[in-house]
Amino acid sequence: MTSRSVVKPTGKNRPVTVDEVLPLWEDGKSKAEIARALHTSGYYVEKAAKEAGLTWDRAQTEVATQARIIDAVAQRAVLADAMREMSAEGIRMALDRKAKPADRKAGAIIAGIGAQRDMELSRHLREERAAQRQDAVDRAVEELCGDPLGILDRDDEPP
């Protein structure tokens, strides 16, 4: 009779125990942070947390999500500026009468791509800012008047 050694899974498929998750949860870590720290997936963190009755504050998750959205909007604004500058440089290249025809053509292509990307990013920025303004208005109305009809909470199913 041969004995087999038990191979513990590693990486994203490694189950974790409540004892591993609990100290990190007590430190206020998110599911994703715990999963990274334990070299496992969010599924196994959630499974161990559920077993122990641990939950995460959804308000904290919402704040973190809003912070990531704000960062993404800022990054897109920087990228849109870079695309605008790239487009302007491409236009200068395309209009340079002393440049070789191939360089002028490259400048025109650069200008077109830069302008297109700038317009796409700018459109996304306008939409995101409009959504943020609407969310702020919804919160202010709810704070002042309440929400007796339940119409301001867009995350839930319609009544």
C-alpha cells in the first residue's frame, strides 16, 4: 500500500479558511485585497467569509467604487488632452511643406487618429460628468424630501 501525499492547490484555486480570512477582514481589507494577500480568488474568500458570517460594509465598497470612477475620469481627461496634443502635432507635420510626402501623410494619419480618440474620450467624459451631476441631484432631493416612491434608487429592480 503506497501513501499519497496531499497536494495543496496554489494560486487562484486555493481554498482558504476562516482563520486566514478573519485577521485581514478585521483589518478592514476588501474581498479583493484579501484574495490578493492570500493568493486565491474572491470566490474562496467569499466562501470562507460566508461560513463565518462575515460581511463587508456596502457603503465602504460604494465609496471605493466612486473613488475609482473619479480616478478613471481624471485619467481619461489626461488622455484626451494627450490625444488633442498628438492631433495638433500631426496637423503641423501634415502642413509642413518642407517635409517629405511620407512624413506629411504620417502627420495626417496621426492627426486623424488623435482627433478621433479625443472626441471619443471627450464624449465619455461628458456622459460621466452628467451622470455624476444627476447622482448628486438625486442625493440632494432624497436628503431634502426623502424618496417615498422609491424612484431614486436605480440599483434596485423597478417596482
